[in-house]
Amino acid sequence: MRMFVSLPIMLIVLVIGNAIGFAQDALGDRTNGKAIYDTHCLRCHGDHGEGNGPEASALIVPPTNFQTPESRMKSEFELRSTVIWGMAFSPMHGWFNILDGQEIREVIQYIRQLAPYQAKDYSDLTHDRIEKHT
Ligand code: HEC
């Protein structure tokens, strides 16, 4: 019974905690981000974020290579949700109970330093193609 009560409370604390974290610092500290990455993420995602860390080959689902265009076009919001909640049926578990809001922001800043954000390229999307799709 206790578990059923504590889960909603945990979620409320998490949501409020994140809102406070957002107000504190939008950018994060990249030096600290590297330390967090090296401690928790490098073993799967690799030292350059290419998804080739020392433990990667033992996993059935390969760790994301942050250098791919698909990963680089992800918004900070998308990365943040993945790091907080993890991905279903994947070794990428959620980190909400290990890292706090500020630490998650810092580690994402570091990932974006390794693999800078690249906006999606719509330049080949001509008027013709847009019409065919609608
Ligand atoms: C046990 C190995 C492992 C560890 C440790 C790990 N990850 Fe992952 N991560 C994965 C795997 C596997 C995926 C891909 C999951 C999938 O595609 O289903 C992933 C996916 C991601 C994604 C989604 C990227 C995208 O472009 O969709 C992000 C962001 C991410 N990890 C960040 C982190 C951060 C930050 C840490 C450290 C705090 C971390 N990961 C630690 C295995 C790991």
C-alpha cells in the first residue's frame, strides 16, 4: 500500500524540483557536465559520444551515437526527457533518481559540446513535395 501513496508524491516532487532547477541556470556548467558524463555515461556512450563505450558491445540495444544527424537534431527538451525517464525496453534507464535537475542540464550541455545541435535541414523540401505529402 505504501508504494501506491509514495509514487504520486515522488512525481510531484520531481516536477516541482525540475521547475526550480530551470529557474536556477539555463545553461549549465560544462566542466561539471564532463565529470558527470565520464562517471555515468561514458561506459556506454563512449568518450566522444559515438556510442562505443567499453560496455557498448555487451548490449543488445546499442547506445546512441550522439554524432549522428538524427541525434544532433534532437532538441534539448527531447534529450532531457530521455535522460530523466529513460527509454522503454532499453539499457538506457531513467536518471531522475541519480542525478538532480541541474546535473542533468549540465550533462546535456556537455553532450551538445561533443555533438553540437544541428537544426533539421528542410532545404530539399520543395513546394511540389510538400503538396504531395498533404
Ligand atoms: C548501460 C548503458 C548506458 C548508460 C550508462 C547510459 N546510456 Fe544513454 N543510452 C543507452 C542506450 C542503449 C540508448 C539507446 C536506446 C534506444 O535506442 O532504445 C541510449 C540513449 C540515450 C539518449 C537518447 C539520444 C537520442 O538521440 O535519442 C540520451 C540523450 C542518452 N542516452 C543520454 C545518456 C546520459 C546523459 C547518460 C549518463 C547520465 C547515459 N545516457 C548513460 C545506454 C546507456
